[in-house]
Amino acid sequence: MSAVQLLEERIEKDGKVFPGNILKVDAFLNHQMDVALLNEIGKEIKRLFSSCDINKILTIEASGIAIACITAQYFDCPVLFAKKTKTKNIANEVYKTQVKSFTHGTTYDVIVSKDFLSKDDKVLIVDDFLAEGNALLGLIDLCKQAGAEVCGCAIAIEKGFQPGSQRVRELGIRVESLAVVESMEGGEVRFR
């Protein structure tokens, strides 16, 4: 069974739909994690982007980190995650942008140390969800500030009825989503 089929089956079995187009997948993807499923997702992302010379995977704190780490094993490269708050252990030299969270309804600063993102990097952005596209656009902005090349974006679950992928593709950036949710009407998830 393909990674896409495994993910879609798991969403149907354990995903929960809440008002406001919220799809909760914390039973297997972003709170409690099914590592075998994440492994299949990582393999599929590597297959999709195998022709790209990726040397860094970038994600955002916190839910994308697990998928990014598993995926990075297949690319044999490091994972860098954008932090949502500045901590004392990061030097003053950072790239910074703002991201509005669809799920939380708040806007926050995200940062990446200039020590870990540069013009020499060919970046694959990895995340668990794509809805409005704000997180991806923020990560793309960080790469742009660093002069890094964004080779593409790999997403586990895309809400195809929201404009996120279109907003990113309009920038000329490739987006590959494994499970694309077409609708969640009546609490039932339907895939594209």
C-alpha cells in the first residue's frame, strides 16, 4: 500500500473534524506519532523530490519536526526548524518573519539563526498541514532573506479547499501534498 493510501486510511479511521474546518490528527501525526507511518511519508517525499539536490530540510516548530526528521534520513541532510520565539540560546543574528496560524488564530514571529541558513542551501520545506499557506510563505520568506534556494514544499495533509497551495505555487514553487482533503462537510473527510 502506498504512503498516500496509508495516510488517507489513517485520516479516515482516526482523524476528527471540528467546526471551523479543523482536522485533528493528533492520534497519529502531530501529538502521538505513528513512526511507521511517518517513515512511509518520508520515503514518499524522497521519491517525489529525488531529482532535487536537497542539502537542508526546513520546517516550523513544532508539528512538522517529526516528519522533517524522518524525511531527512532519506536525503542524508540536516533539519532546521524555525522557532516561534527567540530564546536565550540563539545569537542575535537571525532571519525573522511573521506567520499567522490558521489553527490558533494568532500571528507570531518565527526565526532561524543565520548560522544555519545561507545562500549555499537548497531547501526542501516540510510540514504536516497546508491550509492558508501562511507557514509555508513565512518559511519561504526566511529562505529568501538568506538567499537560499527553495526546491519545493512537501506536505503530509493539504486542505485542498483552502488557498494555501495556490498561494505558494503562484510564487513558482513546487508543492507536493500526500493527502489532499477536498471537503470535510458533515464531519466526513473526502479526498481529491
